[in-house]
Amino acid sequence: MRTEDVLAAIATGLWRWDNASRTVTLDAEAARLLGLPAEPVRLSEAAVRSRFHPVDWNEIDGVVALALAEGTLAEARLRIMDEHGRVIRTVRSRSKPLVEGPDYELIGTLQEVAEPQPGTAGPHTPITGDWRRSREAFLLDAGRALAEARSTAEVLRVAASLSMPGFSPDGLAVFGMSGDRLTVIGHHGHGDGDEGPFTSMTLDTDYPAAEVVRTGRAIYLPTPEEYARRFPMTWPLAQRFNRRSWAFVPLVVAGRTMGAWMAAFKHPVAFTPDERSVLTTVARMLAQALARAGVAESERELSLGLQRTMMPVLGPGIPGIQVAARYVPTGGGLQVGGDWYDMIRLPDGPGGGRIALVIGDVQGHDVRAAGLMGQLRIALRAYASEGHRPDAVLSRASRFLYGINDGVDEGGGAGGAGGDDERPGGGPRFATCLYLEVDLESGTVDIARAGHPDPTVRMTDGTVLLRHTAGGLPLGIDPDTDYPTTRLTLAPGETLMICTDGLLETGGHDLDSGWDRIRKLLEDHRGDDLEALADRLVEAVHGPGSHHTTGPLADRREDDIAVLLLSRQPGTGVREAPRRAMMTIAQADPHRIATARGNVRQLLHDWSDPDQVDSAVLMVSEMVTNVLVHTDGDALLVAEVVCLPDAPDARRLRVEVADASDELPHKRHPGEMASNGRGLLLMEMLADSWGVDPRGEGKAIWFELHEPEPGKNC
């Protein structure tokens, strides 16, 4: 009896699918099962496709691809449709791929099967419908979770938490390669140390994972007997875990097998084509996630190395000061940007030891910005070590960066080569910078600023002042820019903070709202631990709770953060310094009158009477303006808040404005329409006391205000 007759007797048809010609040959029984006349026929792929349910036909490609990759049978359950789109029966197809070069043929059988009624399917019965929908939902969730994993540990945690539809494994292991040996990258569902016997196996070991890595083909072991039969040498190692089924699937990225994934089950699993398809898809996503995590971890390791190379170590060894610093790269890629800080030992001056503090930000968040930052940092160190003053250091650094930019055209090419300005790294770059020269003996700080945020001082009573300083253009824009120097005095117990704009603007802030956020953190800090303060500043801006302090701007892009803190440590018996602000307003710089008003208002931020604060600001404005209008010299402003020794709970504000002119002011009696002459009258009306003190060179006009309520910081 012919084979066809035997198969027909058991209602089984034969079919052959030729991938090269895109035709399908059916025997009589196969044609009948597809709803066609019961006679042998050769049809086009499209004609046969019209007889299958569209969802089931789409499954065939995946099943065939899986069978080709594994060299196994292609098995699927398919619904047959009539001309009106109604399901007339369900058939099971079992086919064997025959590969000839790039083409292949499928030769197999079709057999009618009963469609299970709802609720009657066993745990391992391959069905369509709901199972396929739950599988697709599972794969979408798994892909999303694995795509979000950023490290190997996260990838392994996600893999361990995956709950596959109908056949979740209870034991997982991920194997990698190191040379000619197998390594265990991670595992789940096993005890600590259980991976020991499987670590450092050679790839020629008789073990499923080793064979998968060698051949690139999956191995499915549905029973312990199958495991023991195929791998008798290593079966005793697996036997002690009391599992019933195992799947070892290759981890393939870009056509290269990078390892193997083991899924072990305590219940029997038949590994139907649907189940194999799920395992293969998960393994593909797992391999891609591990590859991405490996690249990210390599980049992070390189970033940390670059950061350690480019950032100084601020260790102990300088008596009388405490220093802390933080650098947080927040951009993408190598996580290295253009922000930097530095501390430089300077040649001793007349007053003793000196150091320089530098903080800056090169435009951009890419490798080129990091490279320019390294060059600029070295140049600044060289200029500072030669003994140049702060203004000269920044002038030379600006010419240095301008010279580098001069060799880069607007499109990013070097030596006049063309390029696209939209390309990453294209065009000249500038840098902002703040350079401070600190005299450790006297506490004087000489500051030169190149387009950078101003420094901040936290006084001994917790008051925080933004110290406005004179400045010039960012480095690298104009080779002839001047950088005026501003001097302030850091008293024992006071803390100086300098930072890049990332500390202020990250989280949707502008410079003003960002400054308000940082100021509150500095004021609320207790103790003298600068390391804790540095951590708190970074956590508030970039840590898990930073979303509670987001700013008013819609743009919430993050920026690199660099912050440097310096504190002069008070000696034994040192009196707490008064709260003081001091600045010079030059004849050529009248806009600094507004800065003077702002400094006085900051100095009185906790003053109990807001009307007195407004009066003090008004009188300061009048005094400084009079100097600039009626003399040829500059105005020196000194404002000081002190606690009165005879009244411990009372505070006094004293403001002096000195100039080099010997001409004393005179009280006038201006008419209603007069535009000047009211300065002394205002002081007489608003101040508790005021006066004019002649000095050896020039004079000083002053006023005092007494706080009407007990001071908060006395």
C-alpha cells in the first residue's frame, strides 16, 4: 500500500511548500482539509494563504524561521477558512525544512484536530486565541523592561522577574565567554555558590550551554532522561537541582553568539513551537539588553577613568582650611562634559601661603568639550604656577582658547576643512571660568570672572550672600578681553561656594530661581562638615528627591554639575566675625549701584523690619550716587551687621561709603521741583544716626539703623 493511501486512511494529508517558486503542492487529503476538491493540486502561495486564518498564517513565518535556526520540525496549529471567512476546521501541520543554499522546502503533513473548548485545555496544550494574545502582551512588556535596563545587574533582575505565559521557569542562568571558557554572568533560583562547578568550563565540555555557544543552536531537554542521555558527563551536576525540563538558548547579537541562556522548570515542558518561539524571542531581547548594558558599563568605566584623570584630588594637608568638591556629569554618551574644577598651590606671597581655586564650563557636553576642558585646565595651571595675578591668568587663558578656536572653522573642521555646523562638535567653543586667589593667612580672596556665575559666601551666622564681582567675556571669544579683579575677605568660619550653572539651572530653573533653591540649602545646613554639605547640594539638584524642587521653566534638561566649597577654619578663641559686605563702585561702572543695593538687601534678609530694609537700600543708593556724581573717584561701600555687646538680643546695621575727596557734603533745602540735594535730608529722616568722618585721604559718610525687635541670630 502506498504511503499516501495509509495517510489518507488516517485523515492525514501531505503538502510541500517550495520557497523558491512560492508554490504549494497538496495531495488529495491535504486539499480536502483546506476546503478544496479532494484531488492533488499545485497552487500559488497566495491561493493557499487565502484558506488560512490571517492570524495563524502570520505565525507560520516565525515557526519556520525557528525550525530553520534549530534544525527541528516546524509545528503549528492552523484554522482553515471557507470562501465566506468562516472557520471550518483546525489542522495541525508538522513540516521538516529541507535547506538548499538560500532556498528551502517544507515537506510535511496536515491532520485535523479538535479545537479545545474554553477551560478544557491542559497546561501545555498549544492553542491559539487567548494564549497568543497573552504571549504578545508578555513579549511587549518584556521588551520594554529589558530596553529600560541600564546595567548587567538590572538586566538579570528583569530576566528573573519575567513571568512567561503558561510555562514560567523557576531557575535561570546567563552564561558568557571568556576566551575558550564558559563563565556565569548571573543566575536566579539557585543558592549562593551553586554556580561554582559551572564556572570556567572549557567550551568543549559535554554541557548543554557549552554546546549552544559552540554551535549557536538551541537545545531543549523536556525530561531528565533526555538530559542524562545526551549529556551523561554533566548530568550529575544538574540532577541535584530537581528540575524536570531545561531550555538552553543562544544569546546572539549581530550574528555573533555571545553566550547562552538557561531556563529550567520544575514541571515538565514539552517545548512546543509556540513555547520555543517565546524562549527564542526572549533570548534575542536578553542578548541585546546585555550587549547594551555592557557598552554602557564600559563607557561608565571609561568616564570614571577620565574624571579621575581630569579632576584633582582635594586631600588634606593645607592647614586652616577645609575643601570639598563634587562633579556630576549628566549628559549622555561617555558621561564626560566640559565642567571642571581645580585647586592649585601657588608660590608663597608676602603674606604666606596662597592657593588658587578654579571652576569652569566649556561649551558642550561631548568628548570634544572634555578634551578642550583638559587642555584649558592644564594651561590655567601653568599660568597660575608662574605667579600671574588672577586677571592675567584669565587673559592668557582666553588667548590660549581663542588660538585653538582659530584653527577650527564654523563647520567643525580643522585647518580650513569644510564641515556641517549641525554636526556634533562643530564650530568654535567658548568657556566660562571663575578664578580665585586665596591668601590663607589674611583670608583675602582676589577674584577674576569670565562670564561665570558669581561666588557665594555663607557667613558664620548662616547668612548667605551672593558676592557680585566684576567680570569679562567668556574665554575664547575675544583675545584682548580684560578681566577686572574683585577682592573680598573670607573670615574664619565662613564658607565660600563656587559652582557651574548646572547646579543652579538643572530641573527647569533659571539663575534666579536656582539661586533661591541653593541659598535655602546653604542657610539650613548645620555644622562644619563640607563633605555633607556638598552631598546635600548635589542630592537636592540631581538626586531622587530633586523632582520636589523643579523650577518654573518647561525645559527640564539636565546639565553637568561642578561645585567647590572652601571654608576657613576658626582658631581657638576666635570671635565670630560680623556679618559684612564690602565692594568698590568705580566711576566707569555706575551700573554696580544696583549690585550694591542687592548686596545690602541680602545682608538684611532676616531683618525684622522690612521698612528699615527699604530705607537702608534707598540711603545706600543716594550715598554711592553722590560719590560718583560729585567726585572724581570711586566709592568704597562697607556694610556691617553686629550684635550689640550691651544688648545681646539687639542688632545694629552700620553702612559706610568712603571716597578720596576732601570736600564735605552740605545739607541743602531743595525746593519742590528740585531734582537733587535731598540725600542728607533723607538720611536725617530715615537713619537712627548718621555722620561724616574726615579721613587722612578723603572722607566717609555713614549711617546706622537699630533693629526694633530682637535679632534672630544674636
